[in-house]
Amino acid sequence: MTIKFGCPGCKKALNVPDNMAGRRGKCPHCGVGFAIPGGKRPAAAPVSNDPFGSLDEPASNGETYSPRRKKKRFSCMGCLAGCLLLVVGLPAMAVGGTFLAVKMKWLDSNKMTDYLAQHGITLPEQGTRSTKPEDNSTKANTGPENTGKETTTKKEDPKVNFTEAHFFPDNSIAIGAINFDALTGNKTYERFKEELGKANIDFEKNSDAYFKAVLAFQFAAVKRVVFVGKASEEVLIVRPRNPVTIDEVRARKTGDYKESKIGRFVLHEEKTDAFCLVDENMLIVGPPAALRKILERDKPAELVADLDAAYKLMNPAKAIGMAFIPADFLKAIAGSVPGGLPWKPPAEFEQSKAALLHVDFANGVEVTATAMAKDDAAAMALQKALDKQVAKLKEDLDTIKKDKAEEPEGALAKKLEEVVAVLKIEMSGANVNATLALNQMLAFDVVDIVKKVFFTKPAQ
């Protein structure tokens, strides 16, 4: 027997087995979550081992639902720019007296909206509020239970414990990594989703759309992602939570991919995109020429010594880690962020040999950054330049706080003064370290006021 009911989102008729009564599900047509009628209480959803999630959910007519995904080209530099934007945008929003200019450049021109959309984040219209009921469905369980059917697997290579560095492009200028357990397994992340939900933004659903379009993975199925490379040679390395087979990946990648054997690897490539399943726990994606070059090399990449030193100091337990060569990286992302980054680094920073950045959300927002200067004198010059920027920032915030005392901008300037107060900049030999630790309350007080300033229509 089956249970027949209408989706609360798109209203389409759905049929599910009666043994699913009381569980939570997700519409295969519109993605809205709901409780399946007929049960006394929603049962805990079993965790799916399928990293491709709802791509194979049964549709209402009993056939397999396999949506056509719009082809998207991922940008390593764009993703790294997004990470950098995330961690420097908050304390630097008012630098140089450009607080309102930033608002005009990024939002009123719709450039930032377009930029975020390219990375899977869709913003609502300004001034709108969410009218959707809260969706408490378990994101990890977006597909049916395993059927137990065996999958014919085409083995790529005998088991070898490859390191990620084996697949870095030579002479990369930046390496970034996201640890999804550290990113999502904390109260700060839950509060973050809640705040976005109030603005009618489903972060995980939007992230699913981006991940599936690029890799056919769902957001909750990814354990670690590494972005690495340089212009024209940008590679993404994905570590799924559960083992995957090449048949599963190929079945869900759109496009006319052709196989070619390169040493002990099999490259799957089309005109603009290529991938290689190194083993059941590592998938690499990137431009065909870049991946072919890496697979033909078949040994760890040759990195600039300074970047290699910074990379070895990256802490994989942190939510976000980045190592980069300042001058080359800032030049590469110059066109990736509309209107430019909100903070213009001093020349002394761009002259640094390498830089290291960590972000963690376990107890709020904690950002630590290290610039590796050429020598002690260069480190001292950089610290002085940063201290000067902080002093100018304090002056700008004080001016905005007084001029806009009765407006949201004034409230934001006052709150940002608290942020700047906990910013610490100090020298350690030839390194300059900056630390910014915001407790959850302060971080979301800032977020709440930012929403009022940037995402609320002014009264007519």
C-alpha cells in the first residue's frame, strides 16, 4: 500500500510506501522538507551512505528522479577569494571611510549578489522576510535506504595511499582547505543557518545545488575539500565521507566524457572539465590540460619553498585553512570579487614571502593570520603599517557612529568598535601574527546589524 499526499511546497502529488509514515522526507521536485503523513510522530531519519543523496530519490510516478543539472565551471581562485572575503570582510568593512561606498558597490549594483550566486548562494530580494515553515529534515538522509544491489565497479588503480600534494599543480600560488566536520559541527554553524533562514536563505540547499552541479556530491556527503593552484591550473580535491565508485561518479556527471589511460590513472575529460577518481576516497576535478599534466607527472608537486613552508603549518582540524603567496594570490583574485576586497592590504603585506590563515567556529568566530616577512625589519614595517590601518579604522568608525547615531550604520559602527578592540597584532621574529576572536554573541550581534544595513529597504 502507498500513502498519497500533496507536497506542501509545489503541491505536486506524491506516493510513498506506507512503511515511511511518520518519517521526514524531501520533495523530489522542489526540495521542500516535510513529515510524511500517517505516523504518530516523525521518526529519526536513517543516515544515508549514498554520497549523491537525492539525485536518485523515487519520484511520485515510481520512476527514478534524475534532474538535469546545469553545467557549472568551478573556480579555485574564486572559492579561495570567497574564503578570504569571509574572514576579512567583517572587521574591515569600514576601512578608509568607505562603509557606505561598499554598500553601493556590492549590493546596489547587484554585483555581489551575482558573485554569491555563482558560488551557490541565492539571496532574497531586499526587505523580504521568510514565510516558509521551518524545515527540520535531516539533510544527510536525502535518498532512499540502500537496496543492497551490487554496483559493477571499474577499478582505477590498485590501492595506494596517495597524499593530496601528489595532485597539486606545480608552482601553485594558493592552497585552501575546508574541514566540513569542523565547519558544521558546532553551535555557531547552527545559529548561522538559523539567521540565514530568517532571510529566506537555505544555506545547505543552495550548497547542495552547487556541489551537485560541479561534482554530483551533496553537501552533507563531503568531508574535506582542497582548492589549489594558479591561474589556468586550478584543481579541486574532494574527500567524500563514504567510499564512491567510478560508475557512480560517471553516472551523475553530465557531458560527453571520454576516458584516457595516463600511467596508472584513468582521466575522464570533455572540452572544459575533467575528473579522475584516484581511489574510492579521493576525487580530483579541474581543467583537462591541468589534470593531464598532473597525472603524467605522477609525483608530489614542486611548490615554491615559502608556500610549502606555510602549507606544512596548516592545521587540518580547523574549519578553514589557507596558505598563499600574497602578491601572486591578490593579483589572481583581483577580478574575482566585485568592487575589490573591502580591505586593501598594505604594500608591506604583499611583499611578504607567504601567508597563513585559519578560521574556526567552535566558540564563535576565531581568525588567526600570519604573514611571513622577509626579515625582522620587514616584519616591523608591516606591523607599523597594520597598526596605522587599525588607527584609521577606529577614526572612521567613530565618525560614522557620531554622524549616523540614530541609524543602523551608527549601531554597526559601534559594534565594530568592539570587534576592533579584540583584534591583536604582534610580531614574532620575522612573522606578524593577527588574531581576532569573537564570541558567538558579538559575532551575531554584528551579523544582525549588517542585515539591517545591507538587506533591508529604507523606509519610503
